[in-house]
Amino acid sequence: MRDIFSLQKVDGSARRGTLTLAHGTVQTPTFMPVGTAATVKALTPEEVRSAHSQIILANTYHLWLRPGRDLIVEAGGIHKFMAWHGPILTDSGGFQVFSLQERRKLDNDGVTFQSHIDGSTHRFTPESVIEFEEALGVDVAMVLDVCVKLPARTEELTESVRMTTEWARRSREAWKREQTAVFAIMQGGLDLALRERSARELVELDFPGYAIGGLSVGETREEMYATARHAAALLPIEKPRYLMGVGTVKDIIMAVDCGIDMFDCVYPTRCGRNGRAMMRSGEFNIRNATYVRDFSPVDPECDCYVCTTYTRAYLNHLFRANEMLGPRLLSYHNVYVLNDIMREAREAIELGAWNAFRDRFF
């Protein structure tokens, strides 16, 4: 596998790089909107692209259940199927499966689970997940891992690390498609010694990239930041680092400050569908009565289509009238804001001005 990551500048721990994938290059640090079921909710691919998204995330668990591998392959792969021609990363579905506590049975070989849609039984193994992701033709495939909700007992975390390493090894051996880069996922909860063990074992397997999993699953923000910083420092300098499941403005800024390159979360589009507007300076609920006659933009600092065209009063009206345009416009704005902040972050790192940029948000 060729090198896919070029690190161009470091300012403190913050990193500026380029990720070269089969369907295009990605400038890092970057935020990845989540398109769980082959769609970023409420937005067309053209809108996601015009919001300056470089790469999106889809989910193996959901696509496995519906519409299934055969249909996507028949359509010509995931990119053609959903009309997104930039890079796509697929989560392994491990988090979704392991959140189905009463519907799954874990063993050393894999996990058997019941669909949340119709109760049908399915089986994930490290090999079958990699095979599925490669068949879809994705740019980055995440390995199947064992995620543990926090707080957790040391014994449970230790077993998670053991199985995650073994499954990563099997995933590495199952990987066949050169156009798909496979990333391993570090586990260990808040136990720094287990994080070190997980990193050491996974780095020995020499994956193209590494993710920090098992965070944003019940710990405090302070615990998440401290663990992410420690975990990032354990990973190879020359490989991309991905913190899974963070999507607020402050969380992403702190993650960049920890030395991490890639992030994903449903947060901006979920907020958009529920009337919560994201800004550099905070968040607010557009439904509130105070915005009924507020004819200012959603975010005065934002130059997106929504902020240069519509007012808070108009979006307030759309949400109060249950018009579908409201969630669409606010979802677009929220994704744009995160992407624009990432653009500014890249520029700040290039200029050696990261600390000043970071401190603006706190």
C-alpha cells in the first residue's frame, strides 16, 4: 500500500496534512459529515459539496441491512449509487452492533446480531466486514472492533483491547483491494496503560491510518480530551489520525489541538433537523420566540448560502410551520460552519498561529 498521508506543518501538536485517496485528496484537519445510509440527512450531494465537505462517512451496519451489498454492487459501487464522487469512509458498524446489547452475541470469531429493522439475524466477522467495504468500493474502510461504553471495568476494557487487536490482525490479512485504505481502531477506554498496549499492538500491524475509538461514549469532556491527547501521541507521526464521533465546534478544536487529523459526527445535521444553529461563538435554538422578528443572519460571521440569503426570522417561521426547508437550510449551515472552521484551522497551522486561533473558541 502506497503512503496516503503527507504531513506538511506542525504547530504545537496541531497538524496540517494532505490525505490522498482513490477518489481525491483531502486537506487535513478535516470534518467528515455522516451519511449513515448513503445520504447526509436532508442534503443532496451537491449541497454537501458546496458546503466544502471533502469526504463523507457511511455506515457498514446500516448499508449491510438496507439496501444490502448486492444492490450497491449492481449500481456500480457506493459512489455511483449515492452520486457522491469524492472520498468515502465507512465505519465498520462495530459501534452500532455493540450498542445493541440485548440483540447481539459476541464471541472470539465475530458477533451475531439481530437487525433493529425486522429482527433478522446477521453475522459480522472481521473478514466479512472488510470484504463488504471493499465490495462497496470505499476509499477508507474501518476494521471491526470491540467498543465498550464508559465507565467500564478494567477486565472488560482489557478484553476489548485483546479482541480488537486480534480482529485488526485478521482484517489486515483479509484486506485485498489497494484502492481501499484500511484503518485500525485503538481501544482502551480511559485506561492509559491499555491505550498504550492497544497502540503498540496495532502500530506493529502497519495500517495506513489509525483511529481513536471508545471515546465520546459516556466520559466527561475533560477525560475525553486528556485521553485523546495521550492516545494521539502514541500513533505514528506519518500516518493519519482519526477521532471517532466528535462534532461540536469546541470538541473539534480541542481534538486538533491534541494532534488529530480527522473527525466525524451526526451532530451538525442532527442539530439542523432539530432547530439548533451552530456558530463559532456558540449555539442557539432557532425556534425560540426571540428570533421571530430577528432579521439578522443565522451567524453574522458566516458567508454560507443560508446566512447570505435568509434571516433568523425566516428560519424561525419555517420551523414553527413545520416546513421541511427549515431543517434542510439549517443542516447546510451547520455543516458549512464546521468545514469553514477547519479551513481556518489549516490556515492558522500553516501560519504558525494555531494557539491564537484555538484560544478564540474558549
